[in-house]
Amino acid sequence: MDKASHALKQSLPSAVRRSFRTLTLHSDVAPPKLRREDYTVGWVCPLEVEQIAALQMLDTHHDRLPQPATDHNVYNLGSIASHNVVIAGLPQTGNNSAAAVVTQLRTTYPNVKFGLLVGIGGGVPVKTDSGMIRLGDVIVSKPTGPHSGAVQYDHGKALTGSFQRTGALAPPPTVLLHAAQDLASKRAMVRDDPIAKSIERIDTTIRTLRHFAYPGAGQDRLFKADYPHQQHGVPCDECGCEASQQIARRTDGTDDTYIRIHRGTIASGELVLKDAILRDRLAKDGLICFEMEAAGALTDFPCLVIRGVSDYCDSYKNDMWHGYAAAAAAAYARQLFFHMPIDEVQ
């Protein structure tokens, strides 16, 4: 900004100056060309639907930078709340793919110290301090009891009549745990939910973005664990799933669209879990979410895992909630940037 422009801006009323700052922050005009060393936060989103949601959360989009020929990742660059962020997708789901992408990202962008692993996951329908876990809620990794925040549930020893998990994944970075706590406390005091506002950044009137819209509370159905879906690929209303087998759950008096944030232990493994009985058996020691990439990403990369609940890890698993759950997780991740201390990240 030249001297004349600066003087003009300072002569404006304070309210107008704030509006000027907001317009500048949310514009799509990229700042001066940055270097790879200027990026400090990595954002990994395994699925295409998750990457679309992530891109909608950026304040500004930056031009891509040259990268080594040995790095086959495709990066999207931008900023949120003064933090420069690198967004990377995965060529396929799973821990091995996540580990490879994270390794290359950290080599190409050497000042990325930690990351956010953001996407969808299967929720365990239990009650937490925030209420009952429901579709569209967000689950965030946090150390609880003996767990570091994430565990690899399919890694361990097969003993006579039992399976013993071994090894531990790194806990989330302290700065992100503090940011998550600060976000929770500030969000509890405001009338207008900032996470809901961030979800509105995705224009669901666009034909290709309609699947990010809220499906409705009536589409959140939980059946008894021992009552499987009657016909794969066919909606319950058409295949004869008995309504009497649904589990009635009380509401807590909040709006159906209010996004509950549950913080606790997330389980990672290579298994696509679609068995409610197995889900409940694995979750007995406090697991509240299942996903497929955290174990790979957390091998040597401090991460906070953020998952929007798109299913209950049972035979009723389908794609109906994928878009909204991805949007909710991305919206939470965006808000987290506003609670990170800039100096500590850099």
C-alpha cells in the first residue's frame, strides 16, 4: 500500500477501516509471491470431497510453487488468519499413502512443523461430555486416559483368545491442543456459531456442491448393533428395515444443525469398518471414532486429527452424509487457525 492509499485509509472512520480489512482478508487476490519456506501448517485431506471442502475454507489462494521432480504430491497453497497453509490430498486412502504424502510434504516445505488431518470418519454412537455422537458432528483427537489421542487398532499381538494392541502414536502438538480448548471456550460464549458460518462458505446452490448440504435430522438413523441392514445398496425405506429396530435417542434441546465437537481417542487402521458388533467390541476402552489415515500421518508428523462423522461404522454405512461431514470437519479446522498463536507456529 503506497503512502497516499495509507493516508486515505487512516482518514476513514474506524468501522469503515474494519470493513476494508475484512474485504482484504477474504479476497482472492494473492499476496506477493511466497517461498516454500514461508508455509508453516500442513492440511492433509484423503478424499476428493474433503479436499473440496478444505479449499473453500481458505481466506486467500496462492500460486503454486516449483517442487522437486521426486515429489509427486499436488499441493494447494493459501492462508487462513495470517497462517500460510499447504493442502495435500492422497492418491488413495490408507495409512501407507498418508505416510508417503506427509514425508514428501515435509521435505518440500521444510518449515511445516505440524499438520491437520481433516476428513470424514465413522463415529461410535456413545455419549461424551458434549452429548451423544451423531452424524454430522466433529470428533477431534485429544489425549485421554492411557491413549495419546489416536491409536492404531489393528496393530498388535494376536494372543490366545484375544488381541493386544501394541505401540503408541504421537499425541497432538501442544499448541493445537491449546487452540482447540480456546476455540471451545470462545464458541460457548457466542450466539452465532463460527463453525456454522464457515460451513456457509460452501455454496450448496451450485450443482456440483449440493451434496455438502445438511441432509436433515430425519436421515440420522441408528439401528441396534445386532440388526444388520437388510439389503446392501438399497435405502432402508425400500428394503424393509424395521423401524422398531431403530434406537430412539433423546435430543439435548439444541438445534438439530448445531455441530457438537467431541474430543477423545480416534482409532486408525486399514479396515473399512461396517460391523456394529465389531465396532462396539473395539471401542470398549474409550475409542469414539474410526478412520484409515492417522496412523500413517502420525508416524513422524505431529498432527491433530479432525473427523466429521459420516456413518456409525455399521452395515447402514452410505455416502449420504459424506459432503456435510467433510464440510463440518473443514469448518472446524478453519476456525482453529484463528486460535493458534502466530509467533509459536512460525
